[in-house]
Amino acid sequence: MDTLESILETTRRGKPLVHFITNYVTVNDCANMTLAAGGSPIMADDPQEAEDIVSICSALVLNMGTPCERTFRSMLAAGKEANKRGKPVIFDPVGAGASTFRNELAATLLREVSLSVIKGNISEISFLTEGSGTTSGVDAHREALSTENNLNEHVRLAQRLSEKTGAVVAISGPIDIIADSREAWAVRNGHPAMAALSGTGCMSAAVIGCHAGANPQAPLLSCVCGMSGMGICGELAHERCQALNGGTGTYRMLLLDAMSRLDAKTLAARSNVQRC
């Protein structure tokens, strides 16, 4: 049976090539986090090569943080090609609910591409599931985040979207929720400092892409490993940043350092994961 530690070790050994069609705000962070997680990134977002690049990769990550008509076409073509080849597709619906164009892009991908993983904040997942959500730009309103008080409600939301799409659903927040239609997990790793750094959610999707690409038979556990591992790295980076009296720039560097040094022993010792 797969464990979080075995997922991590398989990724480190396999060095999966991950194809990203992502936003220009965090593209470099995603590339570097992929390398730190044990994978290899390729950022190819032109429609003329999207299908070709998918054919040589282990997984595809689609992020609609800065959508445009060109990347819309690329995501659709790459997603369909990944489906033909049996490659995992990870979708990060950044800002879903914020504009008509984003909503149409998300709806088209959900309709025409078989997604392995959907990872978003509570507002984005609520919009994809129910057609409504409380967005604040590309962020969720603080009052809507997952807590102990609303955990069961958010688990049910994730499972409804999983039933609708067939994908594993990951809701990021103070407590991360990862669910498919049969089971759900709560991840209580992470640190509030992660929210002060642009792109940590995109980086989490990159790590999930690495794990899912190396472990295509275990999408749910790949998500749990990715979210827990990223949270652990956030904790370690904060501890080291405090010791250095550093700020957000230092924290960003230390977050990458922590992921590059994360091993099975540390993951096993620090993961705070429970089945719901």
C-alpha cells in the first residue's frame, strides 16, 4: 500500500517531467518548486506546441491565474491530449467566479477535459460546485476559510465536486481538505506566513503535479503528500526565517530550500494528516 513517504520517494527517484500552462506572476516560482520537489518543469503555453509537449511529460498542470484567449486554446488542446495518453491533469482554477471569461474557461475545461485533480481555495471550489463563492480578487475571503467549525461542510462540498467531475479535490486553507467521492483527509500542516507570499498556492499545485506524475495510480495520496509536504516546508521555513530575523524575501528562499531538502523521515515525523 502506498504511503506518504513512498509517494515522496518515488517522485524523487522518478524525476517526472511536468508540463505547465500557468500564470506569468508565479511561473518562475512554480518551475523552481518543481525542481525542489524532485521533478523537472517545462513551461509551454503556445497552442502550436501544447499537444507535442504533453506527449513527452508525466503530468500536466493548468493554472488560470492570468488567462487569455491563447492560453485558453492551449489548455484545452493540452488537456485533451493528456487524456488520450492517460497523463494526470491538475487544474488550479485561480480566480474562478471573478470574471465571465474565467468562468467560461473553467466550465469548458470541466466539460471537455477529464481532470485528475482540482486544487483551489474555498471560494474557487464553491464556485465550481455551486456556481457561487466569495472571491477577493484571486483569494478567498478570510471568513470563508476551512476551520474546525466548518470542516464537515467543506468536506461535503469537496466530495460533491469530486462526484461531479471524477477528480480528486483539494481545498487549500488553514486546514487543507483532500477528497474524492469515497474518502476525505484533513491536512493541518502549514503556517500563516505562507499567505503573505504570492504564489504558494500555485507552488502547491506544482508539487502535486510532480507527485501525481510519478504516482499516477494514487492521485488522492499524491495530493495529500503534496499539501502536507508544502505545509511542512512552510513551517520549517518560518522557523528558520525567525532565527535569521528575515522577512518575506528570506521566507521565499527558505521555502524552496525546505522543499529541496524534504525527505521521507521529515515527512513522517511532521505530517499532521487525519482521515475525516
